[in-house]
Amino acid sequence: MIKAILVFNNHGKPRLLKFYQHYSEEQQQQIVRETFQLVSKRDDNVCNFLEGGTLIGGNDYRLIYRHYATLYFIFCVDSSESELGILDLIQVFVETLDRCFENVCELDLIFHVDKVHHILGELVMGGMVLETNMSEILLRIQEQEKLEKQEAGISAAPARAVSAVKSMNLPQQIKDLKLPDLPGLSNLKNAF
Amino acid sequence: MPAVKGDGMRGLAVFISDIRNCKSKEAELKRINKELANIRSKFKGDKTLDGYQKKKYVCKLLFIFLLGNDIDFGHMEAVNLLSSNKYTEKQIGYLFISVLIEANSDLMKLIVQAIRNDLMSRNPVHVNLALQCISNIGSRDMAEAFANDLPKLLVSGDTIDFVKQSAALCLLKLFRNSPDVMPSPDHASRIVHLLNDSHMGVVTSAASLIEALSKRWPDDYKGCVSLAISRLSRIVTATYTDLQDYTYYFVPAPWLCVKLLRLLQNYPPPEDPSNKARLLECLEGILNKAQDAPKSKKVQHSNAKNAVLFEAIALIIHMDSEPNLLVRACNQLGAFLSHRETNLRYLALESMCLLATSEFSHEAVKKHQETIINSLKTERDVSVRQRAVDLLYAMCDRTNASEIVAEMLTYLETADYSIREEMVLKVAILAEKYANDYTWYVDVILKLIRIAGDYVSEEVWYRVIQIVVNREDVQGYAAKTVFEALQRPACHENMVKVGGYILGEFGNLIAGDQRSAPQVQFELLHSKYHLCSIGTRCLLLTTYVKFCNLFPEIKHIIQEVFRTDHNLKNPDAELQQRAVEYLSMSKVATPDVLATILEEMPPFAEKESSLLAKLKKHKPQVEELESVAQEKKSRPQAVMAQDGGAVGSLVDLDHSAHSEAAALVDIFGSPSTTTTSTNNTATQPTGEPVVANKDDYSKFVSKLNGVLYEDETVQVGCKLETRNNLARLGMFYGNKTQTPFTDFKPVVVCPGALSVQLQAQAKPMDAVVAAGTQVQQLINFVCVQEFNRTPIIQVSFNYTPTSGQSTHFDKFLYLPIFINKFFEPTEMTSETFFARWKALGIPSQESQRIFIAKHPIDSTQVNAKLTGIGAKLLSDVDPNPENFVCAGIIHTQTQQIGTLIRLEPNKQAKKYRLTVRSSKDAVSKYLCDLLADLF
């Protein structure tokens, strides 16, 4: 069973936190800090499994993680999960994100927290692996999209009309934002 | 346009950009607070917020939460979103709830209601959202609310595939979090048949669910074995094109394979020959595929393939019946040991640890010793080195012990600080366990202290002293070696302690040599004296006074030392007292008296090494390995008395268990060190009152009625009836005096965790018990879950004894309620018994004790006692007619705990070996302790 999924960047800033057991805000942040301490000092070519991490679990728990460009993806799992299986699940998650966001990068995770959660929800449910087949996952997400579009089309029209007027030049606005340089995650296929 | 990016919420994007542009933490906080205030006022004031706006604000709150700020409002708005009929709004509402709401929130009732509505929905995506939410929260409320609906949803023919898939996992999550709430396995056969479903996603989820359920109801889910095997065989023999979507980098359905292989590890190897043949074929197939040339160079391909392979090896190890496969597995892992992927090396070392404990593959593992030692030396990653250490420990036996210990010692010099203490323990245990020659043992331990003195815990150096004291043949050598070790310029304090103790006892054995003449010994020790802590100095003073006895010729020098101001007037009371007392003792006592007082220490009582206990505490998985090893190979335990040493009377169990630690503590002189004996002390929990019948209440383990307590005032009797998880205890209070008892009040107390595990309800009683009469009280017990403490009754009343003075009587008594009272006897044939026995093969499920018989070994008496404990005594089951085996089910409200007992008497040695296996670890341990007291 997966106890928690953490995604943070090379500086330890959380980008996605999903706990399958309740922790208070403070504990969550502490877990992120501790986990970051543990993984950030490891070389890229050492093994992807890690024991330790006193806050979550204890002896039966392991951290299984992958490092892609600027982001760490960390799954905290107990011994009922296959280590390599989870490692591949991380890969499936990232590949799915990559398909959904077309060359996913850290910014996508920041600006679309809700979407990322929904995608994750199709892979992992309540700490258990729900679906591992990427085309199935993408299919479900497309269905969600369709629903979203329909609903947006009918009832959100007035609200969207207003917001459209308010921000005529929104795409440009976003592009103009000053952002730190973030290498894309798209080269993940040769990351190893 | 990317699929998901879609049309974001403008306000959200702007807010996030603002935050990211903040130059400082303070600015960021300011911006967040501004936004929080804004959202708060929006939620409060503006009643006309539409769904889109609510959604936007909820998203903002999520982002703020992610940044590490607590969110204390917005919950109600999120719950409102749940009842929206728009999917997107509902979705964001559910997201907020699963991220932010605590299981015991006040809003839970509303949430449950909203979920219930969505579960009923005709729209499968709504059902799915609800299921996701249930499993993300997974609280007890959820379990209680939906435990009955979910199985129906799962097995219904109308449910579409992806809902089934979620429903299976949802049920699994609830089952894991609140196993007691799940209804009995009504739907077992239909759930099992999900393994045949045509949708692979459903099969994968179902396999996870069945894996968990079959642990609890192995019999009801037995059918899954053959289905799992046939499913597995279809996947393994499939070429990767058959499964299309579920093929991951050319590996057919790896996750499902892993799940199925896990599931099969819950059962013993199949008995049905065709199933068995098919399973073996699968396993061979998987091993064969591992040899094939990779179909892709991608790491994902090899990862997926190896995930399946490792799980297959785990199953082979679990079956432990196919020598051929075990050896093949071992060779495969051996090849991984030098693989360039670090992950594979790590996993190979870990799996090999298990292989090393199987008698079939132990030898095969040993072939790789060199590679393993090499990885200890060259591996860059500490997690991998740690695995290598574990494996070396597991594979060590008499033939390779000296080499492995030597390698571990070498490694210790450069080992990471984090694992040193554990390594020291391991080396110490191996050295003791496999010592052919105790001089080697002494060498190893002294080297250990020299290399890693700081990490040598008290247990380790206590142990070496015990062994030296108990073994005459090694004493001279030990004295000589410590003397040499002390001569080195740098010398760890632990070495001084060991040296001090050993020279104090056996210094005379080397005093003949001029180089280690008495005075030289003394001066050598005393040269370290001032560098040591108070505790060690106290120990050294004892050594000195022992020298007074051993070497009268240097007595005057020693007296001088006692007499110095920094000893005689030391601010430390213990040190000062020793100096004063030893000084006057050496002055006053005659040589004969001195010789008697300062006699050599008697041998220590033999028992399991405290080192093992310490290591187990340190690393629970070691315990597993340890007990697996004991069971399968009956490796020598860490009690060296077994290999017929020169000293005859090493086993001396009459000594109280405390004596070894106590004796050392005495020498050491610091009361705080008694902590080392904690694992010997009886299980009297702190904070429990003094119990009047604590010495003999254990006889009720095998009795249903009898006298709990009696004195000249009162007699307390009891009579127990049990059915399933219920017990009714009749208590009889007899007034033996000539006057009535007043304020008579018996109160039942379930201390600590017991109050949850065992519910007790006592009928109220009259406050007066007339003179010379007996009253009865009924107490009902419900065993909610397994427990390991004993309920207590506090009996208090006032009475007037013949002397005339009114007296208050107030005593605590243990009630005769033990876990075994809830046994239901189970009849079994020899076959089923041993099949179950094997099925309970997880090391933690077993508890074993070897103990000296307290009563003569008489089979009729043992029979009677075993029948008395409530399990079924099975005749003609054990191949050895001398042995006793029992089987039964312990009923608790939350579950039934299958439990097997085996008692093997050894009439020559007047000992028993008692083994208890139970599906609950805690039960086997507690029961083993309880029963061991009976025989």
C-alpha cells in the first residue's frame, strides 16, 4: 500500500502532496523536509529504494523515488508492494502527465494542481494501484475533459464571457510572467 | 492544444504567478494572507457565488495549502460543491475534501450523505468520484456506512468495468483500515471469480482485494488459488502481443503477475497435482524468460520483467519445496549481484537473505560469498551495503563464520556511522554462535571493541565477560589477550572495563609471567584510571580490591590508591563508598575472610543472549530471519552451552533470570545500568497495582473454576463459562467472619489497552454480605480483539475482626480471563494440521520457547492441562507419538484467530519445546508465554 506520494523540486518546494492517511499540515511539511533531506543528497546512479524516514511508517516502509530533471517523484510504500513495480508506476505517472500536458514541465504541475490530482486519481486510489495501463488512463482523462467542456459550454458561458472581457490578452500575460528557467521533463525517456 | 491544459481559471493563474514573483518569504506570506482574506470575505458575504467561482477559490485554497499554510475555512463550501450536478464542480469538491478534511471532521455526516447520493447515481463517473473519495478518506465512518453496499456493487452484473475496478480497491481500503466492520465473506465465491474477468484492470484490482481478504478468511477464498494459477499461466505463456494494452514495454501485464504471485504466497503450495504442475511451469517460464535476450534496451523493460521475476522468486522461497527452482533462483540472483543496475543488486541481496534460510538453497547462496563480500567493499550506496551486511549475517554458518566475521570486522573500520552499532551486534552474535574455539571469540570481541569501541553497547561487553566467566578453558587466554590489548597506547574505555573485570577475576592466571606480574598488571590498569568515567573507575576499584586477594604482595600499593584524596573524598558517592569500604576491608579482614568475600564470580545463568534481543528490537526483520533459521535448520542458538564444553554445569536455570545482569551491575556499581535486564523482568506492567493472587493465578489458564483468593476473612471463588467470544464469570464471595461485610464493592478493571480489547460488565451487588454467607456476582466479558493482559478485580469492604477494630479490606485480584478462554476446539487430520501449520509460516506468526519442566513429564497430566486450555488436543497427528499438538480458533468480536500449538517433551533433558503458531503475531507470543508456565 502506498502511504504517500510526494513531488517536490530540486529545492525541496512541494509541487504535489498526496497523503493516503491524515497528517496535519505541519506534519506534512515536516515529512516533505525530511524526505527532501534524504533524497537530495543521493547521487543519481545509486539505487532508487531508500529506508529511513522516521515520520512516515517506520520499519516496514520504504521510499521509492525517481528524479526527473527538476523534480523528485517519491512514493512511500509498505512491504506489500513490489519495489520495481512501484518504480514503473512512477514512470507511468510521469509518462501520463507528459501526454496530458505535452512535454510536461514543473510549471504545469504548479498551474494545474487540480488536474494533476485528477490524473493521479486515475492511477492510484486511496493508496492502492488502480490502473497501470496508460491508454486506459488517458481514455478516462479524455472523458473527464469532455464532460468539463460540455459543462463549460452550457452554463459557464456568462461567467466566462465576463472573464474573457476582463483579460483580453491573457495568454500573452502568462507568457510575460518572469519565471525561473525550468528545463522540460520531456527528455525523461533518456534520463537513465 | 494539449488535452488537459484547457482553459485555466484566470484568477488562479494570476494568483500563482504573483506568488512566484514574490521576492521574499514575507512578501509571499503577505500575498497569501491577502488572498485568504479575499476568499474568506467572498465565502462569507457573497451568497451568489456561482459554481465556477467556488471552484476557483477552492483551487486557490489547495494551492495555498500546498505551500505549507494551514487552511481553516472553506470546508463547507467544498462540501456544497459535492451536491452540484456539474461534474467539474463535484470533482473539485471531492478533491478538496480528500486533501484537507480530517477523518473526524464534523462535516463527515454531510459528506457521507453526498457520497451516498453519488453512489446511487446512474452516471458512472459520479459513482467513481464517490468511490475515490471513500477510499481516500477510508475512515471508520466510511466503512460503517458503505461496508454493505460496496460488495454488492462489486459483484453486480450491471456495474461497468471501471466502476468495479474502483469498487474492489475501495473495499480493500476499508477492509485494511477497519477489518472488523467488513461483513462476513458472503460474496467470497463471486469475488474470487472476478479473477476470471475479461477486463484486466478489474482482475488486477480484484487480485489486490483477494490478497487481503484471503489472509483473513483463507478457507472461504481457497478457490482463488487455482484461478490465480490459471490466470498467471495464461499471461506467462502469452506472447506479448496478446494482451495489447496491458503489455508494458514488451512485458505482459507485469503488475497483475506480481499481484497474483503475491496472492499465491498466502497459501501453501497447491496440493492438486495438475495445479501444482501448472504453477511450477509458470515459475519455470518466468525464470526462463529472465535468461532471454531483452526485447528492449529500455530500463522500463528490464524493470517490469524483473519485478515479476523477484516476485516469482519470493513465491519459490515461500513454497520452499522445490530444490531445483530454489537453486535456479539463487543462480539468477547471483547473476544480479554483479549487474550494473544498482536497484537489481539491492533487490538481489535482499531476496538472497531469504534464500539463505532455506535448507535447499543455503549452500547455493554460499557460492556467492565472494561477490557479496566484494559488494560490501565496493558498493557506493549505503543502502546496498546494508543489504550485503544483512545477507552475510543470514548466510553465516559454522563453515564460513571465521571468514565472514573477519570481513565484517574489516568493513566495520570504514562503515557508515548509521549502521555501525547494528554491525557490532551482528558480529558479536555470529562470533558467539559459531565459535568452535572460544579463544577466537575473545579475539573477535576484543578486536570489535578496539575498532568500534564507541558502538559497542553494554550488552556486548557484558556478554564477553559472561562467556569468559563461564568457560574455564578460555580464562587464561582472555586474561593474556586483554592484558596485551591494554598495553596499546590508545585504548577504548570499554576495553578498560572488560580488561578490568577479567584481570580482576583471572589476573592470577598470567601472573607467573614476569612481563605480566601482579604489579605490572596493576600499574597498567591504573595508568588508564584517570582517563575513565566514574562508572569505570568504580569497576576498577573492585578490580583492585580483588587484586588484594589474588596478589597480597601488592596490597600496600593498592591501599595507597584507595587512600588518595580523589578516591576517599570523591564527590561521587558510589566511588567514595567503594574506596572507603574496600580500604577498610583490606585492612581489617583476615586473608581467609578476604578470600571468601572476593571469591571468583560464580558462572552466570545461561539464557538466550541478550544481544539477540537487542538486535531484534533494533530490526524486527532480523527476528523473522532468526526464527525461520531456527525452525528450518535448527541452527545453534546463541547459547554456547550446547556444544558440550569443558564446564559441566553451564546450564543453571535455578539462578534467577536477573542474576547475570545483576551480578554485573553490582560490579559496575551504577544502578542505572539495570536497564539491561528489562527484557528479563516479568511482564508486570508499570502502574498496575499489587495483585494479591499474582503468584498462582496462572493455574487458571487451564482451569475453569477454583478459588481465586482466600484468607481468614474472605474466600473468593470463580466459575467460568465461555462461548465464542463471550464469557460469563460467576464470582463467589464467602464471608468467613462472624460479622457482616459492609460497603462491599467489587470493581472490575481492564487496565490500559485492555479496556478496548476486552469489555467487562459486572452486575451490581448488595453492599452488605451477611456473616458466614456466600454471595454470587456475574461478570460478562466480550472479547473484542486479542489481548495480552489480565483483567483485575478490586475487592474492597469493611469488616470487624474478632479483635473488635473495624478494618478496611482492599485487594486486587487477577481474574481468570486469558485469551485461550475464547478457544473453539477444532478437529483436524494430520494432513490439514500440517498444511495449516505451514500456512502460518510467516516467522512473526510463530512463537517458540524451550524451557525446563516444572513438573514431572507425565503424558496424562499434560493431556489434561492441554485439554483444559480449550484447544482441541489432536491425537495421531504428530508423527512422533511423544509430542502433543492442539488446534483451535480463538473467537474475538472482530475476527477469528486460527491457532496451532505443538508441545515437544524431551524426557531425558526434562525440557519442553513449545511452539505456538497463530494468524495473529501477538496471540502466538502471549499464548506461548502463558502456556510455558503450565508445564
